[in-house]
Amino acid sequence: MKLLIKSVVVALALLGVVLGLFRYIEYTENPRSSFSSIAEMEASGLVEAGWLPEYLPPSAFQIEERHNIDTNEVWASFRYEVNDVQSVEAVCEIIAENNRGCKYLCPPLDSRTSTIILGDDGNGYYRSYYSDI
């Protein structure tokens, strides 16, 4: 019986190590960042590195970003002041609009597909990935 308990304990410990290793690999392949303001995001270097665009609304806050090192896909969510859309509209083209907000297609258009959704509720979403068209 003691051998069975020891075997179970060892198996659970090994499972914990394996799960921890998978979690570590997931984090290194898909780093995540959180910022309280656009200034904090810009200071992080993610804009200069190309992970986040410089044209997010200047009022953006509670910014959550995740990107994949292998595929260069980027996902971000943020809050913003609903009347602060000039920086996005100066660079991006509206591709859909309804009573909940607008969806924009943003440059560069030759190698990436980047979209921003600005909701009328103050929630914003950014996604960017390489595309074949």
C-alpha cells in the first residue's frame, strides 16, 4: 500500500512538472503584456518592435496584448474614450459599421492583415497577422 501511495505521489509530481513545462513553453511562444495607458505601452518598446500599432486611440487604457513569436500574430484589447477615433480613422479604412461600432482595415496591406474594432461601448480590439494576399 505504501508503494502505491509513493507511486501516485511521484506520478502526480511528474505530471506537475510536465504541465509546468507546457505552461512555460506556451508563455515563451505567446508572451502577454498589460498596460494601464498608451504611454506605458509605447514605453515598453512593443510599438517599435512592430507588435502594436502607433495609431491606437491616444486615450487607450487597460491594454492587454498577446503575440505569437512563431506566427507573428497579435491580439490586443483595450478601453478607450468613444469620441477618440481620429488616429485610427487617419490611417485605417472602415470596412464595417453598425449600431455597436466600427471595424477598420489598417496598413500595411501588402503583407499583413490588421483590423481594429472600436465599439460604441468603449471597448476596442486589435488583431494582426501575416496574409497571402
